[in-house]
Amino acid sequence: MPDWVIVAVVAAILITSLFKLMPRGREFHLHRLREEARRQGLAVEWLRESQRVNQLVGCIAYRMPLERCPLEREFSCRRDEEGWQWLSGSAATLHCREVLEQLPEQVRGIDRQSLSVVVYWREPDDPAVLQQLVRAL
């Protein structure tokens, strides 16, 4: 009988340890959101520069591969209280304004590079916002 008690205690300890490792609440939501983003063709990347750039604090990068674009169509901008601030390129860049107008409010920055677009955003609570982002890109 004492052997079963020891086995039960060890099993209970192992089970509780496993439950502590599983994501809960916001972590679980972010895990599901990122998995859906991967299914939509986006790569989720951690930002090293978010600590240095005020507009990107608390953001995560989602990268989507696109067809190659010429150098003159590349752009980079960040959103602040006043609107979009251009780091490179301009509002005159072909199709740029249309994309910026369709982006969800959570997007804080966007970089259109030769073979991809990188969106810096604060991940939303509503998974439908991810669909809005994918449609905009």
C-alpha cells in the first residue's frame, strides 16, 4: 500500500509540472495567432531593435515573402500619433498609400524590401485582425 501512495504522489507532481509548462491565457492566444499567421504564409520574427525604436516597443515582426520589386518601389515607414513617418521611399511610391490605408491600427511599422514585406505590430486580441493584415499585404 505505501508503494501506491509514493507512485500517486510522484504522478501528481509530474502532472502539475506539465500543466505549468503549457501556455495559458494570453500566451495560448498568441501561440494560436502565430500558428495561423504561419499557415497564411507569414514568418514570425523577434525584434532586436524594438528596444531602441520607440514606435516599435512591444511589437513583433511578421514577414511575408513577395515577388521581387525594383529598388524604387521599396519603402520603410513607422506610425506615430501624427500618422506615417517615412524612413525611406515616399508616399508617392506605387501602391504604397493603398496598402498603408488598409493596414490594421495595431501595425506600427512596415518595411517593403526587395523580396518581402516586414510588418511590425502589436499582436491583437481578435484573430480577425490577422486576416485584415493578410488582405492588406
